[in-house]
Amino acid sequence: MDWSGGYVSDINYISGFYRELAPGYLSFVARLQGEPAPDPARPFRYAELGCGQGLGTNLLAAANPHAEFVGIDFLPGQIANARDQAAAAGLENVTFHEASFAEAAQWPDAALAPFDYITLHGIYAWVSPANRQAIVRFLERWLKPGGLVYVSYNAMPGWAGVLPFQRLLREHAARHPGRSDRQVESGLAFMQQLREAGLAYFERHPAAPAKLDGLGDIARESTYLAHEYLNTAAQPLYFTDVLAELAPARLDYVGSADLVENYDALSLPEPARAALEDVADPHYRELLRDYAVNRVFRRDVFIKGSRRGTPAQQDAAVLQTAVAPLLTRAEMTPVFHTHLGELTGQARIYQPLMDRIARGPATLGDLRQATGVELPALIQACAVLVATGQAHPAQPPVDPGPAGRLAELLAERILEDEAHGHLPAPAIGSAVAASDTEIVALAALRQGAPQRAERLAEAVWSRFRPVGRRMVRDGQVLEGERANLRELQERARGILRERLPVWQGLGLIDAGSDRRGG
């Protein structure tokens, strides 16, 4: 009997974190769309379905010690890894369950308390219809009224040209038994041969050769690609079909977690905006927006019970919402990219806004008072800055201890060749991207390394050297202590100039501990 339901189960999925799953981010999306949202500053309950290795759930639990987190996944190896990481970091507010969606949907009423947030990243379009039905039953049973759901999925019509690509890779794998990642590698090599042989499919469907060209290092990405392409039930979905499937859970569509996508002027070509102007049905219009940009992936936010308040109530909720900087002022930019190409925000709006945000957390009410920018333009500009990773919804101070413990654990495990790529940030209840060198440097700073480039470089090198870790520059591994220290000193200068001020503001390291001596 196949217990996997057609899902790849012979290799574990890669670890990852996706900012759209953060509770504060989801509440920000809802408030900008006029919906009352759970307050992430208060105690809340959060569940991630298909939590994988648990890194994302653990990062959120560490950054939100006042909340309770639950991760559910059916692969036992992944749940074991998630539990091990949580225990090693001393996270007491997270629980992981090994269960299928069908099993979780049938748990007795006393098994779980209702949740304020339930998230699924990269799950819904990769599992069978029966599993999707089980997910809906879970949402129906355990999402609180007013609670938020995040669902991301491969979307039609953008996947239309790639479906034959996916099918051919699965057909090849079915005829070449082996571990899933090896099947991917051999299948992609064969598809490249077919492309070079001039098969018409690759000539007439430009998405297929573009997919091959965009894969990069296949050996490195084969685990991800196996889970992306070899699941036998995987099927891109239309927005209106997802909406219909979620209806039994009594969910209403809020908007896209890709914030820029909620503004037609920033995401749709002008002819498309004109063509959709008279479309009254909002769900049909959302589907047409996918056709307008040939969307391949959706990040949807739903609420259990839409209850948009009056315009005054909506404005009040937005004005009380705070944002914090993720970059220094020198790094911030009004230039961003959408389906329309490169856009530049108006200087009169973005310059004073970035000036104020860079100084530290501020509510949108504070920002309006400081900049004099009218509220609709201010909201849109803040959405852009959050969408482009320059700012993030903020929350009041919480206990930084769990985040600090997890950050130091991640630094230790990097030395054991585990890849993580993020750090928990309690000031935003989320996580921020960081390189291996940055994660180890933060741990060194937390443990007393002076805030001087030469000394910080030495501290990082003292951790890298014993495990054979070497720096890479221009694709070349550096040999010798002098070359590695020189590279680390350059990176340390950037860390102290650009990352440290942000980390201090995010609660990752005490801003009062300025160890420049020594």
C-alpha cells in the first residue's frame, strides 16, 4: 500500500522560510485590504500544514514566544528534524505532529484548540484532491472565526506551457527507478537532449526551454525539483477552483500576500486595466488578472468571515499598524520590479518615508504625520517597501531569549554543513534572510566579539577553520589563512556597517552592547 498518496516521500524536502507565512505579515495584508485581523502582539495560535523540516515554524515560534505554534507533516524524518531543532533551541511554544492531512482532519475535538492563523506553502497544488478535501475539513474545524489562512499554489494559466514538461519528467522517472533526486537529474539531462534534437514542443512553447535554462545547478537543486515535479497528483490550479474548494470552510478571499499584486496600477498593463474596468464580479476579475499577466504562482490570503468595517474603522486599523526597517537608509531604494518592469516611486512620497522608517519602527499614523503624505499614497508606498523586503510589519518588544538561542543553534549547525539562510527577528515576529557568514558573525558578536572588522573576521575564521570551511570569491574557493581572513574582513566591514544596525533594531542583539574595544 502506498502511504504517500503519490507524494515524493523517499527524500526529505529542503529547509526554508517564507516571509508570507509570518503572522504579522498576514495581518498586515488583511488590514491593508480593509479586513479586521488577529493582533500578533497578543497571544495567538498558529498552525502550519506541511511544515516540512520545521525550520519556518521554529523561526516563527522563536520570534513569537507569546504565541503557540503547531507544525504538521506526514514525513517522519522531517518531523524528527523539526522536534530536534526545537528541543535543542529550548523552544517550549511549538509542537510537531507526524500525521497525514486525512488523519489530522479526523482528530477528536479535544486534540487541538482553534487557530488564529493556518498556513500552507507549496502544498495545496501538489497533493491529491482527496488530500485537498482533508485540508479543507481541517480548516473548517480548527480555524477561528476571523482567522486567516495562507495558501500558495502553482497557478493556471501560467503553467499551461510547462505542464507537458512536468509530465515528461514524471514519465521518464516512472521508467527509470531510483531515488527521486537521481530521477530528476537523469530526466532533465534527457530532456536537454530532446531539446537539442529539435523537438517541436521546445520550439513552440518557450516556457519549456526557459525552464531548463533557469534551473541552475541541477545536482544542488534536485531535491527541490523532485518535490516540485515528481508528485503524481501535482496539478496547477485556477483561482476560482481553489475558491470553490475552500468554500466549505467558509473562507472569503482577502488578497494576495504579494502586496504589489493588490494594486492594479503597479501590476497590470494599462490595456488590461481598461479591459477589466467593467468586470463587476471580484472573483472573476481576479481570475482575469491571472490571465493578464500569465501568472504561474499565487500567494492567497483568506479569512473566515469577511467583516470589513467602515472606511473610518479601516483607516484607524491601518494607522495603528507599525513597520520596521530591514535595511539601512543607504540601502533603501524607491526602485522596484513588477509585471510592468522596473518602476520608480515618486520622490516626494518615498524619500521622506524611507528617511523616517530607517530611523526605527513607526506606525503608519506616525509616518503620515512625519511625511505629510496623503493616506492612500502612504499605504501603497508602505506596501511596496514591505513587498520589496525593505521594511516589515513590526510588533511590540517580546522576550528575545528564544530567538537568541535559535540563532546561536543555527550558527553551530552551519558548521556541520546544515543550510538555513534565515535568523529569527523578535521585533517583527518573523525571520530575516542571512548568509552563513552573517549567521556565524552574529553568534560571534552575541558571544562577545568586538565590533571591529579585523576582530570579527578572526572570530568567524576561528569557527570556520577547524571544520574546513573556506570562503568563496568570484566562484573560487580561497586557500590559505591570509586569503580567507582578507575576505572575511571585507565581509565583516559590510556586516558592521549594514547588518548590525538592522539586527539591533530587530532584537537579534542588544543595541546597548557596543563592544568596539579590544
